[in-house]
Amino acid sequence: MKILFINGSPNKDGNTKALADTLLKGHEYETLNLVDYQIGVYGQKIAHDQFGEVLDKVKKADVLAIGSPMYWHNICGAVRTMLDRFYGPVASGSLKGKKLFFLFQGAAPEKWMLDAGNFTMSRFEGLYGLTYEGMATNKDEAAKLSAEV
């Protein structure tokens, strides 16, 4: 089983990574830090765009754990841009059979903020055929969710 943790935080070893460590404890996994990749926004053409490299890693994984800090009450820009870029190059349903976990952390989030993140991941799951196993916002939730990995 190949597990890929996509870390949207600019802090490679911060709270988002700590949630991944809890969720994926006991499993070997690869970390892809979005801060290390140049990914242009949807519709933009930039030299040296690396979305294709990210997509190749996603396609090879059996399990995806996408982690985002909460910025401005929502998913961080790096994760949002990556998700946007799937539209077009990735066919509907083509990621079927892969599990998806979402790690979403922030200071004192309100329910509507968490609902928005959960909704985004549910839509991403539905469009590309993944199996959404759920969201963890703290270490206790990540530990519970780890049984599904």
C-alpha cells in the first residue's frame, strides 16, 4: 500500500504534519510538501509548473492524506490551487479505489469553517471517484481515523 501525505502548510514540520504523523502512525508514507512545488493557478501557464509531478505521485498512491492549515476561515491557498488544477487533466472517476483523508487544523475553528472544508473534500471525492474516509482536526480525531488507513 502506497500512502502519500500532501502537506499544504508552509511549515513542513508544524501542526499539519503532526496530524499526519498521528493519522499514519505505524505506516510508511511519503510526504509531498506543496511549498516545494511551483503550481500555477487554474488557467495560468507558468514556466516550470510542477503540477504534473504532483499528479504523478497522486496517481501512484493508494491512500491520500491531504493536510491544510486553516487560513482565512478555509483551506489554505496551496491546497486549493492543487485541487483546482485537477479539473481538466484528471478524468471524472479516474482515481477510483484510492482512500482520501483530510487533515484540517486551525486555532478555534467554527463549525461552518470545518463544514466548508469537509464539503470541499466530499466534492473532490465524488468528482474523481475516491473514497473519502473523513476529516481530522486534532490528534484525537486523527488517532480514531487511523484505523481506516
